[in-house]
Amino acid sequence: MRLLLPASDATEALGRALAITRPAHAVVHLQGDLGAGKSTLARALLRALGVEGAIRSPTYTLVERYPIPEGEAWHLDLYRIGDAGELDFLGLDDAVATLWLVEWPERAGLALPKADLRVELATQGVGREARVSAGTGIGKRWLAHLATSQEVAALSSQPQQEVPAGHGLLREK
């Protein structure tokens, strides 16, 4: 699925849509350049799951843990990892997380669980482009649910006058 998100509020709306449609246990890999909206998306998803208080970027801590109704969400930012072996001290093998949100997952090699969904974000004019793809059977069901959700339909029905020329919302499967 490909979405053009004309402003940060649309990126946040996608995060809420992912939260509303997500399965009980899921792994999401968030990819994109610096400033592409990975942390914005993760914060919106966590907020929609009921996380209150500060939602800190794990840029320096590598992992932040948040209680959610179905268990625990882990938000990882692996930008500063030079080698997958550096993850050993995080205790990922003993993970109890029911939701993984992983920024810069390519830096971890095979040390992470396989992504159910992969969200690739890129700047597109004044907005962002999101490409959402499934990596597992769980991810395929999640993506199908997401594609037919009211939340994504609401993104698609945003008034076009709010979007600069050439930056409308596109959906394709």
C-alpha cells in the first residue's frame, strides 16, 4: 500500500490507523531517512494505544518500553548501532513485548524478529510518502484490515485544497 501524507497530521493519522487495526502481537519495522517521520508515526501509534505521559525517542537509550492494554510495546531506534552484536546487552532474546516498533531495523541484521509490517517513509515535497508492506501472514491480514479501515478511508478523503499541487493522497495495493 502506498500513501502520500501531505502533512504531519496525516502521518499521525496513519499511526492511529495502525494502532486501531493491529493484531495482538506484532513487529513493525520503520524505515526511512532522518526526518522522514518514523518517530512521529511511532508516537501517534503509541498514543492511540493509550500510552500517557512523555513518549521519548529512543535515539540514545536504544529502547523505550511502554505498558499497553495487551502487554508491553518496545520502541527501538537503532540508528547509533554500528554492529548487530551491540544489541546483545538489550536482552532482546528474552523479549516480552507484544508490539515492536523498530526504527533503523537494517542495522540489526538478523538480531530482530521478522517484521509483520514494514513501513517505509520518505519526504515527498512538503509531505511524506508511506509504503506499507507485509512480511508475514499476520502482516498480510493486518495490511488487508488497514486498507479497508475507516481511518485510511478518512486519509483518502482529505480535501484536496489542503494539499499542494502534485501532492494528493494516493492509494495502491
